Amino acid sequence: MGNIVFYFSGTGNSLKVAKTIANELENTEIISMAKPGNYSLKKQYDTIGFIYPTYFWGLPKKVIEFVSNLDFGNNKNAYYYAIATYGGECGKCDKSNI
Ligand SMILES: Cc1cc2nc3c(=O)[nH]c(=O)nc-3n(C[C@H](O)[C@H](O)[C@H](O)COP(=O)(O)O)c2cc1C
């Protein structure tokens, strides 16, 4: 079925992580979370990842908005994961309730 990685990146660190993971997993789409509009997961995926920087000990607002509006379609059984890059203190960036 394949994999999909959603990323948000200001200076390139999270994009580099996304590209590295996509390269390892193979058969992986890389999609920016910075694009306007809602994204619909039309296809079914084996794994669905979210990669973003820590902003102020949490998630960037853009990422929260993107994930909150994401149409998960028929991907209830996919393996979901999230990776937060950070500068020194990640705080609650891995504990969001979205
Ligand atoms: C607005 C802003 C807020 C940040 N807040 C934090 C923070 O609270 N904790 C931390 O460890 N790093 C923080 N950082 C550093 C970034 O999380 C880190 O440099 C990250 O790897 C950047 O990823 P990117 O290159 O994909 O944008 C912040 C950076 C920016 C620009």
C-alpha cells in the first residue's frame, strides 16, 4: 500500500528527517503541511508519519491546524507516528491532544 510522510519545516531540519525516513521506507510520498487547504487521505497507507519542529515547547500552529483538518479517510488501521525535531527542550511537543 505504501507510506506517507507529512512534514512542516522552517529551516530544513524536519524536511531532512522526512526525506531520510522516506528513503528508508521506500514507496513513500512526502507532503508539506504548509500548503493551504485540507488534505484528504484518499488512498490507504501502511504508515502515516508527521514530522515537524518544536515551537515554544509544543507543536507549530500550522501543524495543529493541518492535523485537525485532515480527513483520515479509510486509514484507521495504518501505523501512525510523529517525530518532533528540537533545539534543546522539546517540552510537550509529543503530548498534543489533537
Ligand atoms: C519559533 C521557534 C520556536 C522554537 N521553540 C523551540 C522550543 O521550544 N524548544 C526547542 O527545543 N527548540 C525550539 N526551536 C528550535 C527548533 O525546534 C529546531 O531548530 C528545529 O529542528 C527546527 O526545525 P526545522 O528546521 O524543520 O524548521 C524553536 C524554533 C523556532 C523558529
